[in-house]
Amino acid sequence: MVERRPGLNVLAHLILILGVAIVAFPLWMTFVASTQTAEQIVQNRPMSLLPGDNLVETYRVALFGGQSNYGSAIAPVLPMLKVSLISALVIAVGKIAISLLSAFAFVYFRFPGRSLCFWMVFVTLMLPVEVRIGPTYEVVSNLGMLNTYAGLTVPLIASATATFLFRQFFLTVPDELVEASRIDGAGPIRFFRDVLVPLSATSIAALFVIQFIYGWNQYLWPLLVTTDESRYPIVMGIKRMISGGDAATEWNVVMATAMLAMIPPALIVLGMQKWFVKGLVDAEK
């Protein structure tokens, strides 16, 4: 019998509320700053905890561009959101597709050097991005892929981590399923499509969330391969809005852009929560 302790329940809820407050307070301050003018942010010390009356104008300027109060032009964020969304989706879907196929080949096909090929893929996990970024940039440049969606996404599609995770999952699939598929006359592609992919749905969903956020938050690679502002992702846009030296920064627009940049990843996480829960339940079974 589980003993009821009201005092411990109250303490646990207080700790949870405190944790939520610590995490949510910076987000709230970012939103409050995005509803004020740049002058109010600079002059008011400490800044107000209540939203201002400049919300609509700030987000209009952030999304569609315009003229700042200091006379400088503000680039629209909407095209940057489009670039980030396309890049993140291509990276996430590409990583999952290639990892599924490569893991399927490593587990269910017999060919010379199979283990060596797998460990050659796996060993890339030990190489930091900075080690590979120079040669990768040279290849992309020689292929004429600078300032293109292909240059932003293709070098980031291969994933040793996802390949390893899918391989480990496929190894747990009972051999009886393979034999049953052969008896039914299913070939390798049909077995992969009709059996392995549905069984991997929760793993695919979890990896999609992780890889989407990974692709959305890319900064270093787009900084190297893009010089055209029409190919800037949202993360680069935020950095470029922060002026250096004596130039004034429109902090309200910067904060509005940061809020807009958080919306798509947050929607992805919230929309796919049930897949995480289903994965936990299936794991317990």
C-alpha cells in the first residue's frame, strides 16, 4: 500500500512550480521586450514585467521588414523562417530516410566487409564537426552548391547516430517476422516498408523531433556556405540584427525575432508528444 504524505506532495509541487518559473521567466521577459519600443527597453531600468503597447508594430516590422527608429533598414524575418523551415525539414527527413535504409542493409543483408563498413560509419561520431567542416566546405564549393538549399542541407543529412539507433532496433526484431514475410512472398523492400517502418514509428518520431531542432538551430554551417541574404536562416538573422560598435540595436525587433524563431520547434515538440508517450508505454510492454 502506498503511504499518502500530503507534505511531500506539496513540496514536490512547489519544486516543480519553481522549476517552471525559472525556465519560463526568460521567455516571458523576451516576450515583454518584444512588445515595447527600443527606447523603452534601453531607458527603463529595471524593465517592466508587463507587456507594452507596441506588440503589433514590432512583430509587423520583424516579419515584413521596415525602417528602424534609428534610420537603418530592418530585413524581413519571413524569408528567413522559410529557409530555416525548409532546411530543417529536409535535414530531418533526409537523415531518417538514409539512416533507415543503411541500418536495414547492415542488419538484413550479407555482403563482404559489412562490419567494417558499419564501424567506418560509426567512427565518424568521434570526429567533431570542426574537423570535417573544412573538407566539407571545399567539396560544396567545388560542386557549386554555395548559396543553395542543397549546400545548406545535403552535407548535414548523413547521421551515424540515427543509423546506429535504427540498427540496434532492427536487431531486436524477431526472425519469425522475416520468415513469415518470405513465406508470404514479400521481397526485401516490401518487408522494409510494411513491417520495419511501422514498427519503427515511435523511434522515427523521436528522431524527427531531435533532427528538426538540430537543423533549425544550425548557425556555423550556414554562416560558411551562404553570402546571399535570401538564404540566411533565422538564427543568422538574429545575430545580424545585433549591431556592433556604436550602431544602435533594435532590441524589441531582436526579441520579437527570437520569439518567432521559437514557435516552429515548439509546435513540433508539442504536436509529437503523444509519440514519446506511446514509445514509453511500448517499451514497458
